[in-house]
Amino acid sequence: MTVLLVTGTSTGVGKTVVTAGIAAAACAGGRTVAVCKPAQTGVGDGSAEESDIDVVERLSGVRGIELARYPEPLAPDVAARRSGRPMLELGAVVDAVRVLDEGHDLVLVEGAGGVAVRLGAEGFTVLDVAGAVSAPIVIVASAELGTLNHSALTVAAVRAAGVGCAGLVIGSWPAEPSLAAGVNRDELPLVTGLELIASVPGGAGALDEQEFGALARTMFGEFTDSLLG
């Protein structure tokens, strides 16, 4: 049984599509997979808008669970306070992940924003979750200007917390890469000391399940096979 956390250098870098891609690749390799989204923000109850778990299920066919939802698109602890809803507790996240881990080959836990974003009570972060369940982290980064600094700082924070880094993914690779994007793809492994696992094509989240599954196996098949042994 394996747990892997997916975090980002910031919000909007493609964590959900990467989570779906890793899930789809593992499934294509004959593994059982579950996904946990501890805190979903920016989606109201009964909203027609897709949640992150909805996107993962649509793209990969993998079922997921969401532990807390807050309507405003803010950091989870802030969104909880403003909504009057209970804050997420670290223990509840750890318990949910451990239950999923008992019945699946791979459990993916998608964070919110970056590694320093507070998810709930007492300011716990995705790094605290990773430490509590002894799981490594995959970091999703942008391709564009600023990503070298953001990625280096994120990797430093992960390592300082004593959490393992399983690799780096560019969450949305442009159809017509800018000069910065092209250079950054080469520089990211040098700056971070991490393997660049994949560069996900921009717009991949609009593919149907079959198309996305084929792409996911190409991008993440070797990674998931190595991760799961």
C-alpha cells in the first residue's frame, strides 16, 4: 500500500489534472486507486461547478472522497472561519487516508494551493499530513517565468519538514512554449535537484476519459510502476 501527496508551487498550476493523470496511469497498470481531497474551496453545496474530485473522476474514472467543503475560493482555514463551518482536523485527514490505504494499492491526496497553505485547525498543512502518514510528495509547478524561484522554495520547505520529494511535474505545458517555458523545463531539475516526471499538455483536462487515460499512461506509467513496485 502506498500514499502519495500532490501539492503545488501555488494555486492554479494543475494539481488536479496531475492527480487524475497519476490515478489513471496506476489504474491502467492494474492497480487499485483512491483519491482524497481534504479541503475543497470555491465550490458551493449543490453547485453545478465541478469540484476537484469531480474532475479526477471524470478524467480517470477513479472515485474520490472530499472531507470538507467551503464556498469561498480562499485558503481552507480562512474559508472555514468565514463560512462558520467546522475546520478540518489533521487527525480526521490522517484517519481517512489510512482507511483508504487499507483497501487500495495507491492513495493520492491532493492538497490546496502550496505547501504553506493552512488546511485547518492549528494551521496544519499538507506537509503535516505527509509527515503523519509517512508519504512522499509530488510537486506540480508552472512552466512560466517565476517557476524556478517558486519551485526551489517549495522543495526547500518540503525537505526542511523531513518529507520526501518523489519528483516534479509541469502542470500545464503550452502548445507554443515561450522562451521562459523552454528554458525553465531544462532548468527545473537543476534548480530543485528533482526529476521532472512529466510536462502535462495544456488543455488535457478537456479530454475524454479514454483519451486522457492513454495520455496519462504515457506520461506517468513509468513513474507509477516504479512507485508501486
